[in-house]
Amino acid sequence: MAEAGSTGTDSEEYEYFFLGNVQYEDEPLEGVEITVEGGGFKASAETDADGKWRIGVPEKASYKVTLDEDTLPKGVIVAEDEENPRTAEFGLTNTKSVNFFLGEGTRQTVSFFDQLLNRLANGVNFGLLLALAAIGLSLIYGTTGLSNFAHSEMITFGALMLLTFSSDLGFPVWIAIIIALLLSLGLGWSLDGVIWKPLRRRGVGVIQLMIVSIGLSLAMRYTYQFFYGGATRQLPGASPADLQLGPISLSWIDLVSMGVSVVVLLGVAFLLMRTRIGKATRAVADNASLAATSGIDVDRVIRIVWVLGAGLAGLSGILWAYYRPGVSWDMGFQILLLVFAAVTLGGLGTAFGALIGSLIVGIFVELSTLWLPSDMKFVSALVVLILVLLFRPQGILGRRERIG
């Protein structure tokens, strides 16, 4: 049995903490690993010689506490009627004791093939939400030549607006999502009208525009922190029960997320390939001057691209908030390098390349956790990017036609 201990070692960085004292047959167990995860936060600790552990967390919220059975002595497991991982929440105090009952038994292990299938499903889900952000970034680059570093804050904006209208103002979630998406579209329209169009008319170069986007990114990010604080907050329904589909464990939110992503991506493909505005977008991407002489309103096309890109980024942020789960002021920045990696891997300026690059990055990030610590999974995607570009510098679908 793991009984609550009152002392232990922990960083003084946090005010709230979980604690415990792992014992079996009244003997302390040293080196047992405990993990606390929730709201985008994850930390682990091992029990000391007295069997005690303590883990600090940034806020009072719902967390999953997991005892790693692989670190228990041979023949000892968590009792069959015990939940592991277990959901734990704080009461009125700043500490929470978590107890596990241990017993004799044979440890149940998940086969490598089952883990592979589960990680693959999660990788597809992650890749699809990355694709929403990456395609928007790729469209903007294709039509303007701008590498927009503020795209991460456009991702965060969608999640923050959903948090504001659902949790803070009490709107039903589906209404709050619609409002958040409309505001994201409005953000794209405003940014182009107030900042990017005037700079384009002044003939500002691409490098200068990129530096402006970096400054805009910093300004927006710390504005978010000023108004929303540094804590990670949960959206309504962010911790649903898992659905077991054979060896694959997904929640209904994961299934909805993948379904929405696929429908939206198909809609974007139809827009680019079958509509007049899509053809005009591809023409502007190929040669803006030639498109202008052909009667295409280049500024109007770019404005539409900014609005569409911001809407896709906002939707990606909403899905990312449920995937993590949790909303924080810098959540978009956390995946910005992955979005750039997906765009570069697929081929700069190619929307369909961004989709393929995103799926590769998402799947590889999740599969890498089978061998690497979870803290290093984002690094693994960048390694793949470097390796691919060594052999194909233009990316997978890089070609003259830069969009579609």
C-alpha cells in the first residue's frame, strides 16, 4: 500500500503538490516512479529510501497520477481493483495525498505492436491538427513570401477566445467555438489591413517583414500573458473518458477532432483546386505581377489568404487545446517549430506538401516516444526534417507551382 507521507523533496517553484509514501508489507520501496500529468504539465519523481515522493504542480486542477509498475519489485503490482493512472484533485488545502494499494501478481504488459498502433493513431490526430496550422502558414508564404512567426499567436488566439466565451462568459461550447472561429477570421483580416498591406504598399522587403512578424509575435504573446496569466486552464469537457477501439485508446474528442480536420482539409483542397478564388490564389503564388496584369486583384487574394490562414490557425489552436489538454498564453509558440518543420518538409509554399509534412511530423513525434523520453519527442521531428532536406532540399512536394 502507498500511504500518504508528509515530507519529501520537491522544487519550491510550485505552491501546490501531490505526495505519497510507497510501501509493500510495511516496507518502504525505493526508486518507484510516480508521474503527475495534466493541463499541459507533466512531472515525474522517484521514491526515496523511505519510500516517500512529492511532486509540485502549477495550479489546483485535475491531474492524472500514475505509478509505473515496471519500477516495482518483481511479483508486486498495483492491486487489480485500484485505478492506475488515477485522477486526483485538490481539496481546500494545497497538498493532496494519493494512495495506491499494492499486491502480489503478474504484471500485465502491452505488446509493442499494440503500443505502435496506439501511437500511430495519436500521431495521425496530432498531424491533422498540425496540418490546419501548417497549410495556413504555407498559403501566406506562397502568396506573400512571408515567413510569419506571429502564426503561433494566431493559433493561441483561437484557443483563448474559446476559453473566454465558454469558461469565462458561460456560453455553450459549440457557440463559443463558432465565435472563436469568427474572431480568428477577423484577426486575419485586421492584421493584413492594419499591418501587412500598408507595409507591402511601401515596398518593404521580405526580411524586414519577417522581423516585423517576430516583433508582432512577441507583442501578442506577452499581451496574452498579461490578460490571461501564466497558468494553464482547462476547457469544458477537456478530460473525457477514453474509448477502447481494440488496442487503440482514443476519446470522443479525438475522434471529433480528426473528423473535423479531415472535412476542413478536404474543403481547403476543393477551394484551391475547383474555385475561382483558389485558381487566383495559385496564380498569385506563381507570379503576382503576371496575375495582376491578367486582371486578378492581388491585394484581395492576399487578404482572403490571410483570413483563411488565420481561421485555420484558430481552429488548430482549439483542437490543440483539447489535445494537450489545456489553454496557456504560449501554447501556439510551443508547436511553432513543428509547424515550420511540416511546411519545410512538405515543400515551401505547397499546401498539399504542408499536409503531408504535418502527418509525417505528427506520426514521427508520437512514434518516437516508444524509444525516447516524451520530453524529447519534438526534437525527433526536427532531426527527420534535417535528414530529409539533406537529400531533397526543396522538400517532398517542392516544385514551381508553390500552392496546390
